[in-house]
Amino acid sequence: MAAPSRCNHLIMFDSSLMIYLYGGQVIFWENDYQEQFLFVSRKASFKPPKAIRGGIHICFPQFGSHGLLEQHGFARNRIWSVDENPPPFPATTSNCHIDLILKQSLEDLKIWPHRYEFRLRVALSPTGDLMLTSRIKNINEDGKPFKFRFSYQTYFLVSDISEVRVEGLETLDYLDNLQNGERRTEQGDTVVFESEVDKVYLSAPPKIVIIDHDKKRTFELRKEGLPDVVVWNPWDKRAKTIPDFGEEEYRCMLCVGAAQVEKPITFRPGEEWQSRQEISVVPSSYSSGHPDPEIVHRI
């Protein structure tokens, strides 16, 4: 697959990232053993207007398909810029980061008539954790508020979806997008995968874990400012209908991301909204958020 030339890298002694300006999208995240943590389809297109199938999508100003906007909004298929002079961000554990910015174009104003500044900081911690911080400011000059929905749609690379489970979502209510958004309650002790899944879990805890038994690896996802969690896998039949997705690739990926879907965010001109998603990789068997006591280091 041909990738665009406009990309940026973050490199720490034990981890590296690749971020594309197209979509403001993290595509590659690996450790010093060249183990890749994010899924990217072999059929992904890196050319506008399609979003890149994989990595971490920035879904804004909507999640899903509504009205004139593209599915999951336009942020994931616009060209972002490097923000050379960002305002101060909250203190982090690393100064290894890149700042991006997205502003509305004249074409965007025709389909979503609001002015904004979207700043995104992508950072690596000294231990290799991946951190994304978003700041969206309403700069409307007409005094009008605007509302939006948001998600960090994260494509995790897994060994075999049938051997993966997610903990932290049990007993929660969720919106089932396979049943027209019907509200249901998770019944299992843990979330496992045996068929197509497209759910939005509501009022989720600040930390959830994705456990990959075959790789003996766990992703720990922490979130701030985002109450919901999106979970998606197309399974076999749906995968065959997606042009930029391999028929068997559903076996090695799982989308999980912090989100604000059920209730849109609304704020007035001059106000700013902020969210954060942080992911750690723990080389252990994980249960209910507690790592194997004999393996306490992180990749």
C-alpha cells in the first residue's frame, strides 16, 4: 500500500510512533522489538477522501452517520498541520510529543457551519505509553454554541479475536448499533467475541483492559473527559462488504476507544473542551485490572 509522504515520527529508546498529517492519525506504534500494537489493513487507502483503515481515528464532530457529514465526521479525512506554537498543555510525564492542529475549511463550513480550533497532542511516555490529548475550542463569531460527538477509534492488533476478552465493561448499559441503537445491558462477566459487534458502552469506568491470551499481552486503556467506550469488530460476513478491509482481517483486530456518543458535548464561543486517552502495554496475563505479580514491568 502506498503511504503519503507527509508523516511524523516520535521515537523513544523503547518505542516509536508514526503519525500522518492526513487524518491526524497515529498509524504505527511499536516497541524496540518491532512488535506492532496497532492494526492497519493491508487494503487501506492512504489517499483522500477515504479515512485510513486502521491506527487511531479521530472521530469529530460526529460518531456514526447523520445528515451531510461523512461517517464519523470529517476530522479523520482532512489534512492537519503541525502546531508550531501550541498553548500550554497540562503537565505530562514526557516531553516527547508532537502537536497538531485542525481548523475548519470553507468547504467544511458548508456542511457544519461552526468555527473551531482542534489541537491534538500525541506523546510517548518514558515507559512507552501512548497518550493522546485533544483540545477543541469554539471560536464562532456569531455567539452561537455548537455541539459535537467524539471518539478515539483505536484499532488494536490482536493474535486471534476469539482469544481476546475485554474487562471493565461488564454490567454496563450499551447502545447496540446492530439493533438500531437499542439500549441493552451487558450480561457477561467479561466481553468476549463470537460474532459481529458494534456497541457503545455508556458511563464506562476510567480504565478498561483488552486481554490477548495468545500473545500474553494486555492493553490498558485509561480515559479522561470521555464517559463512553466504543467496541467494534465486523466479523466474517460484514468484513467481506468493506472494500478497504481484508476478508480474514477481522480475526486480528479489535476496535476499542474512549468516546462521547450518547450525549453530545455543547459549549459556547470562547469555551474549550478537553479529553485524553492513554494506552499502556503490559506483557502479562491480566485479570480485572491486576497484572500478574511476577511480571510488573511494561514494554
